[in-house]
Amino acid sequence: MSWDFAKNFEPLSVPVFTGGAYERGRKLVEHFTAARERLLKQLAKGVRLREQNGEGDWLKENWLRLQAIFPEGALYMRGQADGLGVPVEDLLASSHADLLNDREKARRAREEGDGIWDEECSTFAFPVSEGGALVAKNRDNPPGASDRHTLALHRDPSWEVGWVLAISSVGSAMVASSGINGHGLVMVCNAVRPRAVGNGFHKAAVADAFLSRCRTVDEALALIRSIRHVGEGHLLLADRTGRVAAVAMVGEAPDIEVPQGPGWVAKTNHFVGEAFAHLNQRQADDPKIHRNSRGRLRYLREALSTLEMPWCRGWDEAARWSMEKLAHHDETGATTLSFDNDRAYTACGTVFRTDPPALLISDGPPTRGRWRYWQPEAV
């Protein structure tokens, strides 16, 4: 079954990294050879945070946990470290830089919300009556972050899922933002700045495990229930059956939201609900989270609540509707951030189809209207 609407857009070619986890980590670094010096400067920031804050033991504990529970994720990081010619401990500090910042803010008991970047990623997912589900995300990043990001196809002979298409980042796990595997399982994530950061898997490592090991939403939910995480974000999931779910990584155990019957899920950058609101670094009366993350979530929920579920107007209209919502840039609930924002901007919008697996991705912010299409015909 083809996605005729998507073929109106220019096809997208992506780099392919084939091999075991270590080999693919090295190939990712080789892909960014021209940016090597910038990457090393970025890595140094995480190392400084580790040394200034005395976080070596905390990072070591998380590294040992990763090696024990998800050894292929540890090998992927080691391949990157060797490719860059740096100790893997330094690469780990870089990949945990945001969490190191959060832990420092909590320790120093700063004014809540001081200097916190919460202009970040809007996501939603819903089932489609023709089969499968649609998952959408705007990826918001601080200036310069895209220098180390690439959309790439990963193939590993040990995987049962076939392949993983993901936005990958040097110095991080394979799935740094979003992705889909050969069985049509999609994962997109949102960062949340928590009041307290524990020990365990950070969200990118969890995302890696989801897409490299799981074929369905139910398999992914079983996996997240079995591992400990640091409590720092949301993960949205969807599969070929049309099943969707949202996982809030809160505390030491996940809070899982699965719609009753056909339904949608949507998330931005704060924990919701009376049981978890106190875990946000920004509190409910903070004007910035009200204007930004809460405003975006309110806009998406209001738009999605008007829809009949499952979506029954066909895949083409589902994609058009989703692209329009990702391009929303009015002041109230704007899901797209402009390039003149000095804290963050929308690097791209993504619209995934789970069955058959396919992706629409914007070249820059969705407001520009320049979208491209990828499907696994040549995989």
C-alpha cells in the first residue's frame, strides 16, 4: 500500500550505518568528520560540568547500569568515543549534560525555572482507520545543536526488527529524538526538566532499546516497566495495529497513558496531572511554562479533541492536518519556534506513518512548507 500524497514531495536520501553497535557508532562519527573540532568543543562542556559538580560517581553508576541491561547501547557509545579519540567517560558526560545541569540547579536550590530551557518539542499520535497510526513531532533545539544531528538508517544483523530510521546525534544514543523500525514501531520523545534526577537510563537510551528490540507498543511498554530510568521526559509510541501510548518517565517508575479504545495522545515539556506536577522544575504558576509548554499542550489537545477516532478521512488528509498543526505559529500555543529565538528554534517537523513505515520530514521549520519523503523501498 503506497502513500500517494507523500510522493508529491521530493524523496529523501539518508546515510546508512550497517554493522554491530560499536561499528555503527564509529560510522556516525565518520559521517561528521568535517565538524570534528566543533564536536570536541561541545563534548568539553559536559566534561566541565562533571568536574565542577563532582558527578563522576553518578555517571559511572549510570554507565554500569547501561552496560548490564543494554550492552549494545554501551558499545554504540564506545564506538563513538573511539572514533573521536576520547575516553568513553567524557562522551558519557556530554550525553548527560542537560541532566548534569538539572542536578546542579536542584542542589543549589535556585529560583524555580531560572535559566531553564523549556522551549522544546511538541508531539502527538492517533490511529487511522485505513490501518496503523500517525505520529507527529516538532523537534526544537538550542542554536548549534543541529550541527551534530543527522537522519540516518541503522542496520544491525543482530536485530529482529530489521532496521531503524532515527534522528541520531554524535555523543548520544542512536535515537536522539525520534525514529521508526522495520516493524513499524514509532517512538518520539519530549524532554522535561525535572526537580530531581535519579539513577538509571536516560530517555535516549530507553528509546534505543525500544526501537532495536521491540516490534509493538505492548512489547515496548513491557520493556519500560522492567528498567529503571532517571525521570526526564515523555515517550510517545505507536505501531502497525494503530495502538498508541504515552510514557511519562517520572520518578523511578513510568506513568503509562493508553487511550481507552481508539484515541490520541499528545505531550509537550512538562509533567501533567496532580500526582506529577510537583516534579517539574517550573511550577504551575510560572508564567513561562504557562505561556510555552502548557500553551502548546492546550492547543494540541483542543485540536485533537475535535477529531473522530480513529481518523477516518484517509491518510492524505491525516498528513495534511498534522503538517498544519506542526506549522502553527500564532503567539498562543505556537508549536513552531522561529530562528530568531536565541534559546531554541524548530529544526524540523516529522510525520511518521506506521503501516507501511514511512516518514515526511520538513527541511527546517514546518512553516517553510518544504517537506521531503522517505520510505524503505531500498532497505
